[in-house]
Amino acid sequence: MVRLTDEERSTLEALTKKGKAAAYKIKHANVLLKVDANGPNWPDEKTAQSFSCNLDTVLNI
């Protein structure tokens, strides 16, 4: 389970909106934002499918 602080969430949102980071960093940021218990709280399987990555990738982030 992931629980992001407001500061962490803001940092990740800024990273994804700028789009100037490495692709894997943006993908990891998007995954963290979606699985956040204080946010959308997507299931791991849905997150993996939505971001075209392996379930193990989601679990390791």
C-alpha cells in the first residue's frame, strides 16, 4: 500500500506534467499517483494494464 504525502504527490504531479524526465521516471510517477491510498487507489492489476507494464513492475515501484 502506498500513502503519499501532499508534498510527494505535488512533486510527482509536477514531474508528469513537465514531461522532461526519463520515460521510466514519468511512468513510475504515474503508477505511484494511481496506486496512492489517498488518491485513486487503483488495484495493482488495473495499474499494470493501464500503463502497459508487468504486474511485478508495479509491485516493485
